[in-house]
Amino acid sequence: MTEFREKAVLMDDDGIRRALMRIAHEIVEKNKGTENLVLVGIRTRGVPIAARIGAEIARIEQRELPCGVLDITLYRDDLNELSYQPIVHPTEMPHDITSKTIVLVDDVLYTGRTIRAAMNALLDIGRPRMIQLAVLIDRGHRELPIRADYVGKNVPTAALEDVSVLLQDTDGVEKVVIRERV
Ligand SMILES: O=P(O)(O)OC[C@H]1O[C@H](OP(=O)(O)OP(=O)(O)O)[C@H](O)[C@@H]1O
Ligand SMILES: O=c1cc[nH]c(=O)[nH]1
């Protein structure tokens, strides 16, 4: 198994909170409000991040946004190559997404393959009017023509490094770290 050592802290809890607040404001501004907006978090850490952005938008606009949860496991392009049996968690899309503007939310954007899978999963569920993408970290190294509409922080990285977003909800600690191979 590859071992990593923490190299630097890229964001602390305040940095994460401010970045998500800014993204919430940008989503409202770009969409001229919240009409027909649906937030969709990608498992795992996209889900609590989407919930936090949703809470901030509710605070700004005095209106709750519908929020879905997407599991992209069955849409991975390396499904046949996995050496383990993947666990598929439920996708929860309580609202008809047809004609909606979907804001997909994830923690890290890297090759873009997770987002490709997420878009395919969404398009199997309905026909949104538009799909936008919000990520906390864009670390570059794209392998597909995908870009984010809302980015918490752009982080130049080496291919062998790893960026980990750690959240209270999933990890019991709140920070973004860059790690290098040992
Ligand atoms: O742009 P990509 O190259 O697809 O990489 C980004 C994805 O990788 C991580 O997910 P991971 O597969 O580690 O699953 P997890 O979120 O459940 O930890 C991260 O949360 C993004 O979803
Ligand atoms: O560095 C990376 C690459 C993919 N996914 C992550 O969460 N971090």
C-alpha cells in the first residue's frame, strides 16, 4: 500500500468555512437567486460540503434548497479493474431533476473522472437544464475536459502528491492537507 506523509496544511477550519461561504454567494450570484437550483453532493465528502453550502445559501436567501446525494461507484470507468468488491451506497435524489440547474459538489477535483461518472449518473436519472460544478480544492492534472464553476482553492500539485480534505462529519478533524509519498 502507498504510504504518505503530511507535507503542509493547505486550509484550516476557518479557511474551509470561508471558502464554502464564498462559493455559496457565488452560486446565488451566478444563478441570479435559487430558483430551480438543486445541490447534489458526491459521496463521500461532497455530501457534507453540499449540506454546508446549502445551509449558507438558506441563510443568505431565506430559502432551503433541495439537496441530493450521489454515489458514483457503478459509473466508475475502472470498475472492471478494481481488486476489491466495491460497496455501493444509495443515491438519494428526492426531487425530479428534469429542467433543474444542478450544482454538483465534491471535495477534490483531480483527473475529472469522478465528475464524468457523476454526470452520467445524473443523466440516467433525469434531464437537468444545466449542470454546474463546485469543488473545495482543484489540484489540476485533468484527464478529461472538465472544469469547475466554483473553486474554494486552486492548489498546484505534483502528480505523486495527494490532497486530503478532512471534515468533522467524516474524519473528526477539519483541515485540508497535502501529502507526499514516503
Ligand atoms: O478527479 P478524480 O481523479 O476523479 O479525483 C477526485 C475524487 O477522488 C476522491 O474520491 P475517492 O475516489 O477517493 O472517494 P471518496 O470521496 O469516497 O474518498 C475525491 O473525493 C474526488 O471525488
Ligand atoms: O489528491 C487527490 C486525488 C484524488 N482524490 C483526492 O481526494 N485527492
